[in-house]
Amino acid sequence: MELRHLQHFVAVAEDQHFTRAAERLMVSQSGLSASIRALERELRAPLFVRTTRRVTLTEAGRALLVEAERVLAQVRAAHEAVAAVQGVLRGTLALGTEQCIAGVHVARLLAAFRGRHPDVEIRLRQAGSGALAEEVAAGRLDLAFAYRTRADGDQLRSVSLTSEPMTVLCHPSHRLAAAGALLAPDDLAGEVFVDFHPDWGPRRATDAAFAAAGVRRTVALEVNDVHSLLDLVDENLGIAVVPRHFRHKRPTLSALPLKGSGEAEYETVALLPPERSTSPAARALVALLETEGPASPGPS
């Protein structure tokens, strides 16, 4: 099995289209098709279901994709390790992050990294913590700034960035604002909730807190960005349970502490693969982060 066959396979799987994948790889479409056929013959299994509009992975193809991405990531790491030994950091830094993550100023950190390592190509992906953990584990990302739960498994390492309690945000005219007291999940039963997609860190933390308290809640308004959540709360369409630093983004909202939410209730971390699989670029970014220290939560 040749590496180029795996590279071609991954490209087709990502683009779900032979022509687009061939253009991205700068190879002929006939050559790309021949490469995939050779891989299918070697594995004795079809890897794609081909239609006139797109291609999709078969069960065998999905199984191969996980391993192919891991192999290619290890090959890239090997090249980068040799370059690092020679005193020059090259290659790619693939970083993932949630929106408005606490404990790190992502743009400032990447600017400092680029200043020190101009030969490294930086790629950034923004997504929910669950998806980011999966991509780090699969080798598609070098590291990610995210919220970690026990469900993320033991194959990932983590470096703590910061921790903070969860806070209830509501409109100043809401009944909860008038109470002005420490709130328990029971106090929020029956409320209309604004929250993120289930994959996001704040949603995962809130769901876990309410499940532990035995309180059911319904998320009526689900969003995928922080400012939409704040806008909906600002219009008194619902309340939100979020990490404490979110209150700085909309000071006009009432912020009330959630009972049982200690300082370590919501911990954001840098998620990394096992030490042996960590790329030199990821090591350099973590070293820079540790040198500069965590960013304090605040407006952004």
C-alpha cells in the first residue's frame, strides 16, 4: 500500500467528488481513479459508492478513512520532527477551537506563533468540543482548545487553560433577575432555554448539571454562535446557562450564579494526542502558551 494511494483516498472522501479531489491534488482524474481502484483491489473491498453527482464511503471505506488519516498524520509528524531536529520548524499546525474560549486569546497566540515560526502553515477550525475531540483523536487536528468530558475517552491528553463556574443569564425584567439570589437547577424548571448545539462545551456542561440534579429542561432556541444566544436572551425570549465570562460580553443582562457550580465546574483545556503522536508544531504552540500564561476571561 502506497502513501499516495491513501492521500488520494482521503482527498476523495473529503470532497465526495473525483473531479474536485483531482483538481486539489493536481493530478489527472483518470490517474486518481486508477489509484483508488488499485487500493480497492489490494483491500479486496469497494471503498466508495459512485453516483453521477457524488461519491460516498462504503462501510469498508469508513473504516479505512479513520486509519488512513491517522497514518498520514503520523507521516507528517515524522517529517516535521526531522525538520525540528535540524533547527527549523516547518509543516502545518492544524488547530481547533470553540468560539469565545476562556483562558487563551487565540488570535494573539497564533500571531505570536507565526512570528516565531513563519515556515509553519496555520490552519484553524472552529467547532463544538465534541467534534474537536474526535478530530484530535483521529489525527485531523494537532490540538484543540475545548471543554472536555469523560465521554471524550482516555486517548487524549489535556493541558488546563482555566476553570470557572456556570452562570445564569436573563433579561433584567425577567422574574429571576428580581430574585437576585443563588439559583439551583430546580429554580429553573419550566423556563424557556436558549442554548448551543449539543456538541458545544457549555451545552454539554449544562446538560450534565441538570441531569445530575434530576431536572428536565427543554432547549427551545438552539444556536451555533455566542452573539445570537446573547441577542435572544437580550430580547427576553429565554434564559441561558453559560460559563461566567460570557457575562462580560453583554453587561446589560442580569447574571446570577448557579448553585453547586464551583470554580472547577467549567474547565477549558488544550486537547492533545498521546505524547508520541504530538506534532512538533503542537509542542511549540503549547510551549508558547505556557510561556505567555493563560489569558484572563473577558470581553471579546
